[in-house]
Amino acid sequence: MNEKTIRDLYFGRIRPEESHGYKTQAYIEHMEEFSRLYEIVKAALPEENRSTLTAMINEDNDAQSEVVTDAFVTGFKIGVRLTAECLLGGND
């Protein structure tokens, strides 16, 4: 069995979280709108409350990161199961 991919993943040479590029037009448009709205809300807040807005956004980013990580793990597990079924034969 060739173990190159497994070793590359283990030693950090494959970093799935960095392998995707957000280059779709839809993503760019969403981020531009987010930035525009963020600046409006930030400007409307008193200076002492702006850090709360930033903290709220950071918490949401952390939560979304957990969702993406869990989705990756689930997808990986499904991929391994599909591979095993293909290699071991299924119940045709």
C-alpha cells in the first residue's frame, strides 16, 4: 500500500483547511456586503461598544470553524467507508 498521502497528511504537508480558495464571485460579493454592513454598524456604535461587536464576530467565526472542521471529518469518514466498500466488495 502506498502511504504517501497518509504521511503527507500526518506531517502537515497536506492542509485541507488551507487548500480551498474563496474565489467564487458569490463569496466575494457576500464578503464585500459583510464588510460594508460591518462598517455601518461599527460607526453607529459608541467607541466603548465596538469591541463587543468584534468579539461577537470572532465568536461566530470560531463557531463556523467548528462546523467546517466537523464537516471535513464527516466527509473524510464517508470517503474512507466508500473506499473500503469498493475495495472489499459490496452487497450487490
